[in-house]
Amino acid sequence: MKWASSISTLPSLDEAIQETTAAIQAQLGGLEPHMVVAFVSPIYGASSTLSKRLRQIFPGARVFGNTAGGVAGGGREVEQDIGLSITAAHLPDVGIESCHVTSENMPEPDDPVEAWRAIVGLEPEHQPAFLLLPDPFSFDTPALLKGLDRAYPGAPKAGGVASGGRRPGEHALFIDDTVHRTGAVCIALYGDIRVDTVVAQGCRPIGIPFTVSRGHQNLVYELNNQKVLTTLEILFNKLSPREQSLFRRSPMIGVAIDSEKEPLRHGDFLIRGVQGVSRQSGALAFNGAVTKGQRVQFHVRDAAASAHDLHEMLDRHLRQNPEPAAGALMFNCLGRGKLFYGQEDHDTSVFKELVGDVPLGGFFCSGEIGPVHAETFLHGYTASFAIFRKRGWS
């Protein structure tokens, strides 16, 4: 297994393709790629021809990708500017299956698992790992994740929602020679490959965990048998002035994936934004759902918290997976990057610092896909990584 990654900001798509593919060929050292993943700025205006060109240059490779509002590759991040990122992999003894899922051909989330497996064409015994590239305007991504989790429990799933377009039909999704404008690209890898996921949600906890004593759907009324407004006032008064400022600006709430876990640690929560608090109804509304008995903890988000979270989650991954990685893909929120951190290439630099000089490509997404514990979610403000290693058997 060998991976390669390159990026170009040349103004012509033809020139960018020549620059990136030449770098890929040099890095692979004569090995032919079996998979090529491309993320391209819509500013080029001719992205529909990209996959065909890549298939001509790499005739033995499967080609996947999408348009993106920012791209990453070769150790660099290019945001809100013209750019092409190519990541390629020589994958002996690895099977690659793909499908284009649309609202019309996708089963209902609660349909029999056989219907979901028929779309992918694999059984759980194949032990597949999934890369998912949906369109934001035409597709129900959470429904896809729920269905795939039921059909392939425990299978790694990572990806990102295409970005850079402002209206339906402006995103391009690539599968080999075909360009789709709706739906989602689903890629399944199996065989002598292991895909590990790292999800850094970019927040840090404040205060202590609480138990929801009264809540319904996305509304929380009571925590620890106390009105949520009273709980928030007590919590807020205990925060430092800086934390108070952060909590005013971007209050977040984390819902514990396993409310029975003790102790709850950083990374045990699914982070969602607080939408508001009503003094009339006494409810806190957030972008998620709770039931009575679930445990929650409030969080804040800023550049320092996000950087700390990324370090901690990558450190944890490396302690659990000390074997060298061969390659990686990064699916990064459009809300991260230079404007957020105040420096260029932040997340790719942290990855290189901790994981090593591993070929890393990716793009800035309209939503990031990755698991928290064993369940897969669509996130925001998150960095989701798929890290590739040999499984060690054929």
C-alpha cells in the first residue's frame, strides 16, 4: 500500500491537473494507483471534465471526488481560492465498490438491512469501510448514515458534504467518468485495508455533566431536577470572564453518547449548537434531541479549544494505533481554517506534527461525517479524518 497527495493553485485546470498528477506519479515511484480522490474548486468552471481527464491519466484507477469551497493536500490548505487536491493510492488486495445514492433510490432508514446492503453490494462479512460525499441541497445525509449504521454496524464511515456552490445543481460529485449533481457518492473499501477515524469536534467542556430530568426532542426544560434557566445562570456566574464571553458568542451543548459511562470524558459527547433559551416556556432549544435520563454538558468553542481538541483526539488515536499510517483524508469544516485560527494550514500542520509526514488530502466541507463512539453523525465545525493502514492479511 502506498499513498500520495498533491495540490495546485495554478489558474488553468489543465495546468493544475498536469502539476498534481505529475507529483502523484513521482511520489508513487512507478506504482499505478487503484484509487484517485479529487477535490476541486468550482472557480475553475470546468470541473465536470476533471474525472474524465484523471481516468485518461490513470486508466487503472477508480476516480471519486467533488467540488469544494477549499481544498487540502501536499501539506497545504487553500481556502476561498482556486485549488485542486489529488490524493491517490496503490492498494493491492483491496476491493473498491461505489454507488450513487439519491433520494429516489435510497431505502428508508428503518427499512430491512438487506435493502441497504443491496445498494452497496457488500455483506458485513466483507468488513467494509465507507467514504461518503453527499450534496447538501438534494440529499438527506443523516438518513443515509442511520441506514448504513444499521446495515454495517461498527464499519468505519467518514466523509464530507460538498461545498462551494450556492444553489442546487452547482456541486459536482464524481464517480469515474460520471458527474452527478444530486445525491451522494458512497465508496466502500474492503480487503487488506484498515480505516481508522478521528473526529475532533472543536470544543471543550465547561462545568460538570448534568442529567436531563425533563426534555422532549430538541428542548431541554430541567437539568438535575432544576429549571434549565436556573442551571445556566449558576453555571455562567462560575465561569471566567473569557469563558463567559465565549459562552455568549457560541454556546454549545454535548449529549453523552453513553449516559451510563463513568466518568464522562472529553470526546464522549456529540456536540450541538444551542439555538436559544425561552424565558416564557423555560426551554433551551438546540440542534439535536434528548430524552429524560440522558446526560449533557455545556461546551465552548474558540481557536484554542479547537486546537486542544484536535491534539487530544489525534494523541488518543496514536496511543491506540501505534502502527505507521500509509495515508489519510481530512474532511474539515468551512468554519475552521485561516480565519478561525489566525494562521494558515493549521489542521494539516497539527496532523503532520503528531501523525507524521503521511500523504494527506481533503477539503473544506458544508458538514463533516464521522463516528462518535459506534454511531455515525453529521457534524459542524469539525475535523473528521480517515486514516489508512494495511490490515495485514489478504
